[in-house]
Amino acid sequence: MTVHLDHILIPSRNREAAARKLAEILGVTWAPARVGPFTAVYVNDGLTIDFDEWTQEFPKGHYCFRVSEPAFRIILEHIGHGVSQPSARPG
Amino acid sequence: MTVHLDHILIPSRNREAAARKLAEILGVTWAPARVGPFTAVYVNDGLTIDFDEWTQEFPKGHYCFRVSEPAFRIILEHIGHGVSQPSARPG
């Protein structure tokens, strides 16, 4: 049988800002919270990242994405010069 | 372009116990830490969950998996009668 990750919840200080930033970097769509308290980033057809908004402290997470080399170059352009480049290499 | 989640890090109290338990429930393979400090659960061909071991407090996470209805029944059997059944429904 095949198991797929359908969605995960990631805490943030500002759920809309977090979702917008990740979606812009990855070049995917996102949506403000409608039904629940989360903002959704549609990473691909099968996976959604739901940003929650926490006032309490939370530890940093580690989430590694895999993209093609052309997509990686586009993502670097999205990040631009104002943000330090990620250490990840294209897969 | 298509973006895939390649791996994520999940904190745990006991990385080997956490990886073994999740792998047994999902019916997938896992491996003890070799190179790094993580135990890997191979959810599918494209996604690995790496369990880290933390002594400090950490908040609970939310990770929702999607499986077929037959796979869901098998997973319920894996969970057995000693563990409360998840609220998830087959997708």
C-alpha cells in the first residue's frame, strides 16, 4: 500500500504572512483561512501545509522540499537578494 | 514546476521507538540512525520522516496521512485494540 502525507500543521507568528511568503517562494498557491483557523499553502496536488498562529513559543521546524534544477533557479529568484540563500541543493 | 516535500524532522522523546511505532502502524520501513542523529521512516518513495530526540519540551504536531480504504483497514489492524482508533477517515 502507498501512504501519502496529506497535510501538516506548522505554527507561525502570523499565519497569513507565513503562508504568503512560503507560497511566493515556492511559486504555489495559498488561501486565507476560511473554514478553520489555518492558512493553506497548496504545495502540490496531494500536500497542503496549514499554517497555524501561535502566541506561545515554539521551536523551529525543518522542512526540506525537492524540486527540479530549473525550478530551483526560479525559487532562488523568488527569494531574491534580500534574503540569504538556502543551503539546499537541487535534487 | 512541481514541488515535493522530501523530508521533515519531527521531535520525539525516543527516536528509535517513535520511528518503529510509526513504521509499524503505516506498514512502511524505517532505519536506525546511521550518518546523522535521526531515525528515518520511509513513508513512500519520495518522503522521509526523520525523528529527532529532544530532552526539552516540544509541542505536539499534526501530520495527516492519506491512504486507500483497504490500506486504512490494514492500518487499523496494525494499531490493534490496545490503542485508541484515530479519527481519520479513509481518503
